[in-house]
Amino acid sequence: MKNKSSLIFTMVLTLLVVGALAAMVIMKQKDKTETDSVDTSTVDSTVNNNQGKDPVDTDKVDLKGQPMIGKKDAKVTVVEFGDFKCPACKYFDSNMKPELKKKYFDTGKANYYFIHTPFHAEESILGGLAGETVLKNDPDKYWAFHDALFKLQTHNGSQDKWLTMAAVKKALKTAGVKDEAKIVDAIKANSEKAAVQKDIDLYQKHNITSTPTIIVNGKALADPMNIDAVTEAIDKALK
């Protein structure tokens, strides 16, 4: 009886493990299907090949329609060319932007714009499409979505396949958008591909070859990951 009970227990345990593995495979396949359902090929994301050369005409970046924090008429304007798949951009967003926001953006001393810069192929384009779609349909929730999507970035953000529709939906839910289903349908329909294309045209026009590229009052910073260098540039522009 004891051996029979052990055998039954082993069989049940095996079935549970197999079932769990099957569920994981199904979920991953569903996630892949959802990602593939968004046709990102309609967006021309040819990467700028002028590697090693400095950005150009950064005092003439067209910021019309870009998401912004702060007062529009602030004395100092900070622009980030960033990518949701970029680990350095996540660091800037999570560790540097909050300090800059508290000191400059929330006090009216400076404003901050983010330009979607999809350097990492299809997933980056999906992130850009999602961001632009939220900005269009529920602009008050854009920054909440922006931050939520960055927080979902994995340890090897630029290498791992994590920026899928499943991640987008999770970020939408975290952000508390008004009509998640409507936004998901709009993303899948590429409704804001023109806005993403505009951002891509901007980074190509201004020779942006790395993310994040941080521009303060028209000047691209040599060391954008150094908080002291960024604050020094802003303080200098405020004088």
C-alpha cells in the first residue's frame, strides 16, 4: 500500500509539473503572438550610421507634440533622446530624472522633453508606438505609462526579449489609462506610426547615435550619465 501511495503521489506530482511547464509554453507563445501581431515594419527605423560623430543642430530640435514635464515657457529646456530598451535610459529615468524633476522641472526652472528613439529594432518601435498612442489618447497618463514601462525592463534590457504587448498591457494597467482596450487596438493598428516616424526622422536629422542623448538649451552633453554634469549644465543655463 505504501509503495502504491508513493507511486500515485509521484504520478500526480509529475502531471502537475508537466501541466505547469505546458502553461508556461502556452503563455510564452501567446506573448510572442501578441508581439508579432503589431506590424512594426511599416516604420523606417534605419539607424544613423554616423557613429563617432557629434550630434548636429541640437539647438533646432523640433519639440512640437513631444511629451513634456514642467512649464512650457521655462528658461531652460532639457531634451532626452531615449529608448525604452536602453539600460542607460532606464538608469537616467529611474535614478537621475526624479532628482532633476524635483529640483528643476517641478519648480518651473526647466522643462523636460522625451523623444522616442527606437535603436533596438522591433521592440523599440513597439515601445515608441505604445508611448505615442498613450500620449494621443490619454495624455495625462503618458508619464505614468512611460515610467511603468521602464520599470519592466529586464536586467539585460537591450538583449532580452521583454518589450512585448504583454509588457505594454501591464504598463497600461499600472498607469491606470482610461480605456486600455482602445489603446491596445490603436497600437496594433499602428495608428501613431507617423509620430514615431517623426521621432526617427529627428534623431537621424540631428545625428543622434547613442541613447540617452541629453540636450540642455540646445547643447548636447558629453557626459549625460553624470548627474553633476547635468545639473551643472542646467545651473549654467539658468544664469
